[in-house]
Amino acid sequence: MDGAVTSAAMRLALHAGLAAAILLPPAAEAVPELVVLVRHGHKDVPVEGGDNFNLSETGLLQALRLSHLLPACVVPRQRLHLASYGFDHGTGKNARSYQTLVPLAVATGVNIRLYSEADHRSEQIGRQLLADPELSGGVLVVAWEHRRLPLLARGLGWTQMPRIDDDDFDRIWLLRYRPSVPTPEVSLLSQAGLLQQDCYRTVAAGGHPLQRLAEQLVEFLRQGPR
């Protein structure tokens, strides 16, 4: 008799558990709150026969400004995660994305994740980032190579990112995620436009010494030999 009662109780508990599993909504996936996408900074037009994989002087200034622009105007008082398109450690090829994030990493004390397989796995990396529990509820800033940025965005749930022009180094894309919503809300910003906003001007008025030094160096280089 006791065995029959125990068996009945177990069946009842099992059915109750199944019913609860059916009625309860699925748990929200662990996704970042916000992903900020940028193309690497400005580069010079390649010289025939030359292999310059670095940012231009303009790109260096752009990276320095971005290190103040993002914390001041886009993600104030939020801890960041940084991810970069990988580069060849032997030749330096594709180093511009990493170079773009270095000033931001220095300013925030955040290490940069490098994805060496980005040239052929950008979409898969996007899905990987979206599912990474370490990024759950956080803010991720990504610098990437422009031809593969739409593939990364597809993996991040944005399937309609347009092609990026070769000479476009200005735009910032914000992908904001809400619980249980598979696709992000996308908004577009201009770096040049943000530089004119009070949020950046207040920071720039403080005069970061490294940026002042870089601006003086770039101005000297642009003047050329005398």
C-alpha cells in the first residue's frame, strides 16, 4: 500500500513539474545590454609595393578622441568590454582595429580580446559574443575590419547592416538588446557629430596630455620638411 501511494505521489510530482515547465516563460538569454560597433580608425592610401598596416596620423588622433568620446557621450559610467579584429603578430597585418582600441583600453584599464580567426569566422564570433555569460548585461565595444563588419553584425542578430564604404571611418553603430527579444534595436551615431556635443567638449577642455602631444606631432608631420 505504501509503495502504491509513493508511486502515485511521484507521478503527481512529475506531472506538476512538466506542467510548470510548460507554463513558465523561458529564461532570458545572457546577452550584452549594448554592443558598440566601430570600424578601425583612418588609414592612408596604400603605396604601391608598401605594406603599412598601421593607422594614419589622422587615425591615431581619431583613436585618442574615441577613448574619451565613448565614455563621455555613449556609455558614461559603465564598465566596458573590448574586442578587436585579430592581426598577424609576425607582420602586423590588420593591426588597425587593435590600435584603434588601445587608447580606450589605457583610459579604462580594460584588456582587449583579440580574435585571430576573424577573417573567416566573423559571423560565428558574433554569435559567440552574444552568448558569452561574461558579457551578460554589460557593454561591449568592438573594432573590426569594414568588409567583415556586416558578417559580425549578422552573428550579433542584426542581419541588415549595409555595406560600409571604403572611405567611411566616421560611423558608430549601437546595438541595444532587450530581454527575450532576438534582434537588437540599432541606432547610428557620427563621431564627427559627437565631437561637437557638450559631453565631449567638457572632457576635451581638460586637455588630455597624450592627445595634445599627438596633435602637435601630427601637425608637425603635415607641415613636412622645411
